[in-house]
Amino acid sequence: MSGHHPLSITTDFDPFIQVAVAQVLPPSRHRVSTGSIFRETRERLAHLWPSNPDFEADFRKCVNESETIDDFESYWPSLLERYCIMDNEWLQSMYNARQYWVPVYLRDTFFGEISVMDKNECLNSFFDGYVNASTTIQLLVRQYEKAVQTWHERELKAEYDTINSTPVLKTPSPMEKQAASLYTRKIFLKFQDEFIETMATPATRIEDSGTITTYRVAKFGEKTKSQIVTFNSFEMKASCSCLMFESSGTICRHILSVFRAKNVLKLPSQYVLKRWTRNAKAGGFSDGHASSEFPSSSGDNVTVRYNNLRQEAIRYVEEGAKSIQIYHIAMKALNEATKKVSAVKSRSVETAEGDTVSNGERDELLTADEDVHSYQSAEEKQKKIRELTAELETTNQRCEVYRANLLAVLRDMEEQKTNLSVKVENARLSLKE
């Protein structure tokens, strides 16, 4: 990460992890998964459940539905008093650590779209189906690689869906159409939900001072649950008391309602985070080379090379799927590329003793200047060759993974084409009959 601490980090509840994060990432805002807190509370207060079946619902409501810090601070003691658990040590310790897990205390920090509040989830779902309580540490390492590969495949599928499907618009609004063309499919659906809610969430102006206008925004018929939005017409900026944009990077219905009131027909650029757009990775890489935003040495980094290959693979799928002719050419090129990678790997191993690489491939495998190499000792040369061979092996393995992913996508498209052809032929036969 080029030496930069993350702005925020989300983990399951664990006192040791909490201490570790504070020591290793002191500038980062640490959030504990609310799902893990709910799960832990259920275990700690198991004796309470049989006689108080409503406690869990009330507890979740206190945590998730508090609009302000004052709401939570008033609801919490009344909750404990209602169930006669004022002296419970676990709940007292959780209250003392409330700034780590209660959503209303964390809204001023960006956490992206990692949502662990609304459902009884835990972050360990990443390993679902790959590890269990009896998994050894050695097996965990291997299973971790498989889990990562699965998530990469899901991401590739999500990108494919975004590129090759058109979302259904629910209004004639230019803003909704703009969002559909900018956002990934998943983020657009989140935006669309918020946008539709503006129909029943009017904005009422309560103060106007030049370029700054303040609105109260509330769902129709719910005056008590309102948000305050401040709009700067000169800078085209708005801020909402719900802090949804600040914490998730997606714009809230309250600001969108104010935009409707002010006749703002397009999303201002500052409200479209590149990370949520279709071209989030475009610009990060260009013509197969690392972007200038990476350190100059990043070309030697396995992660950067992996990302370069991955980005180009996605582009390859997009082009290769455009027609059946291009598809066959793409498949042929994939097979040829695999053979070339294997050939380079074999030659690098065969020439280890002589330190020679033919056909100009030395420039691709060795990054140091040739004049410097001429003065290196034989031992240094052998060490360099071993390092490069190991890196090539890693890259080759990753190439194989993505080749398999690409082939799976292309096969799926071929199957869809065949099914469509059958349907068309059946339709023609029915018309003849």
C-alpha cells in the first residue's frame, strides 16, 4: 500500500485484534462488526432469551435505528432497565466500547460499502465452505488461496454483468440515466433505491442565506425522523446530517431530494466516487503498463503484475465475446499465449547455468543494466536467476487461473448463444406450422 495506513478497518469482535490494530495501524479508524457483537451477545446472555424473546429485536433496534448519539444514549439505559440487566458486565463493557461498533458513532468515517450492520453476518464468511474448526494452519494457507480465487471469479462475473447488461430505469430522470451509465450494476441499484425514495421524501426549506440554503428532509408523514441538509448553490455541494455519503461514498435520498427541489438534473462530479464506477480500473493501467500513481519500482512487484494481467484479461473477454468469429480467434490466441509462457519458463530454467536468454527476452526478465551484470559474480547471477524463476513461476500460476476464468466465461457465452439459436429455430418452425 506504498506505506499508507488505511483510513478505516473493519474486523470481527476480538480483544486481541483490537489491541493489534491499535498498535500496528494507530491512525486507522477501527470498526467492529455489529454482526459479531450480536452473535457474542446472544451467547453471553443465553439465559435471558427463553424468558425474554423480544430482547434481541429491542437490542438490534437500539443499535441500528438510533438516528443520533443522544437517541442511543437515552435508549440504552431504558433497554437495560426494561430487562433488569443494568449490572451485566458484558453489556457494560460493550457500552464502554460503543464508539467501536455502534453505527451512529462511526458515521463520520469512510468505510466504503462493507455492510456488517443490517444482517447477522461476520467477516469470516469469506472462508465459508473452505475452513472449519478442525482446519490445520497448513491447510488454511492452501484454502485461503482457493477462497481468494473464488472471490476473484465472482468479481470477474460481476464486471461481466455490469458491462453486458443494461439496468432497468424506473423514471425518465436524466440523473438516473446518468447514474446507470456511470456506476457498476450493484452500486447503481443502491443509488436507484435512494433515488426512488425521494418521491416520498420532500425537502422543506427552513433557512436561506445567500448561496447557502438549509432544508429539513423527512419521509412523508414522519416529521419526527428528519435529516438536515445544507446546500451550497455556488459550489453545488450538499451535506446531510445522516452522513451516508461520508461513510459509504454513495449519495443519500435526503441530498437527492434537495437536488430535486433545486432542479439539479445531473449528479455533480464530487458525488461520483471513481471506485464505484464502471471504469474504476481504467486509468490505473494504460497499454499494459503500470500507472504513474505507483512507485517507480512497482513494475517489479508481483501484485502490480498480477493486477496488470487481470485488467488486460477483462478487456480481452470484452473484445473476444463480441462475435463468434472474434471468439474463436480469442480462444486460439489464448492457447498460443499459454504455450509461449510455458516456453519462456522452460528456457529460463534451461539457461540458469549459462545465464543466457535468447530472442531478446533477457530485457524482459532482467531489470538491471547489462554493464552492471558483466561485473557481477557468478553467485550473484545465479541468485538473480533463481529469484526471477520463482517470480515467473508465480506469474505463470496466476495466468493459468485467469485463463481458466476466461475460458469459463467464454464457454458460458457460447452455451447462451447455442440456446438462443435453438429458441430462434423453434420459433421459425412454429411459424411455418
